[in-house]
Amino acid sequence: MSFIAWNRGKLTAIVLFGLFGALSASGQVTLRRALDVDKDNKADFTVFRSSDSTWYTLKSGGGGSAQQWGDPNDDTPTPGDYDGDQKGDVSVFRDSTGFWYTINSSNNTVTGIAWGTAGDEPVARDYDGDGKTDPAVVRRSNGKMTWYILGSTVGGRAVEWGIPTDFAVPGDFDGDGKFDFGVQRPQADLTAPATFYILTSTGAGSAVQFGRGKDIVVPGDYDGDGKTDIAVIREGDNPDDPLVWWILNSRNGNVTAVAWGATGTDYNVQNDYDGDGLTDIAVWRDTTGDFWVIRSTDGGFLNVNWGTHNDFPVAGYDTH
């Protein structure tokens, strides 16, 4: 896996086998913090530039920063709050070695942790509910999918959930502040309906049919109830076709459909950019370097120019 490999989200992940506000008292907060470097409860706009291996961040509170970090040919971006200071840390998972390299925002120190092996998929989230991002990987082998979690409070554990052809979809689906194990299972015909299988932190399992196998999964708390909503993006057949976001609201079971973005140029970057506790539908346009956000606070549009062609929008890490 690499920065480059994740540029087209699900389309590339098929080859490789491969959000959360102050109003919600759940693990959703940790996903916003992963992109909130100035601790103002809003996700910041961040891109990674492979030409100089630099993370460029435009802070919602004002100003910007640039941090060289990672090998674009070997690393996957894994932003998160690993030190628990409520700020996003710059972090990568190195595929060739299974090491996690993180710059801790609390004291600017660097940590290197061996957790995983070549070919694993990083799925770092807060699985034990202590407010810190836990290094975690999914391993597909011997006809099964195994989740290996290095919890910051409970140590290492392994959980079998899924089969090798599934896509990993971690989320806090029950709203208890701990991330759960989820997978999207496509059929052989990727245009056929897909099924989501969820194993919550309490041990409860469930199955929900939603979307199609080729849809891009874009988890987030779009209705603000503190639970991850199952959501997908459906691309069109032509580059100019709109991206259609399909969201299954956990609050009431209703389905929302929103056309936002273009198939040929845009990457999903959903997160909480206005700080109201709901995930905002958002895309980054590669041709212009523009972020386009639908604010959940008032339904208005936010357009921010940040980045340039061939950058990787780091918020796209929460894509499967």
C-alpha cells in the first residue's frame, strides 16, 4: 500500500484487497481529531505531496504548516490522535516492514512501532475507547480476515471477522465510544447488492444489505447520533457523471441520496469541517486542488483551494 495506491480509494483497493463532533460522546470524535491539528474541534484541510514527501495543512483556526514525513512509494497515511492530546498526529504505516511511524503532536517526539507485516491493511482507530488511536491492521490469509489491534489500554489482540474478499469498514456502529469490526461483502457481480457485516465491541453481530459491491464505502456520523452510518458513493459510467452519496441514517433508518462531486476528478474527504458534530459530505478535486464541502450546519457550500494536481487528500484515509 502507498500514498499513490490509495489515490482512487475503492477502485485501487480492489486490486490490493484492499468522522464526529463535540456533540457526540463517541469514538466518532477520534476521526475528527485525526485531521484537527489546531484543536479547534474542526477537521483541517491536509494534502500529501509525493514530490517532496510533505504534509501540507491549512488550519481552520488560521495559518498553515508543512511537515516532511513518509515514503510515497511504501507508506499509507494513518493520521490519528495516538498520544491522546486531542490533536491530529502525522503518521504512516510502512508496508514493507509493518512499522508505524508517528510524530506525536504533544511533544514533537517520533515513535516507531512494529505492528503488522508486509501486505497488511492499516485500520487504526480507537478500539478501546480511551481517546487514543490504536495501531491496527487487517490480514487476509488462510481463507479469513483477521484484525490485529494494539490497544493503548488493553494491549494486543486478534479478532477473526470477514473473508479475504471483503473490504474492511471499521466504525463505532453502536455509539459506545469503541470502534467495531465491520466489512462490506460484494458479490461476484460487483453491480449486485453488497452486505455489511458488523461485530460490535459488545460482541453483537448484524448484517445489513446496502449499496452495490463496487460502491466506495464512506463511513461517518452524518445524522449526529454518535453512531457510524453505513454510507457509500456510487460513481458514474463517464468522467463527468456525478458522484452520488447514499447514506443509511442510523438514527431513523431512512436513506439519504446526495449528488456531490464528479466521477473523473474528485476524491471523497468526508469529515466534520464546521465543528457541529456531524460528518460533512465533501470532495477534493484533483484538477484544481479545491475542497468542496456541504456544511451540515446550514446546508451551505464551502470551497477552499488547497493542494495541487497529484496531491493526496489525507482525509481520504477513511475510505474503503
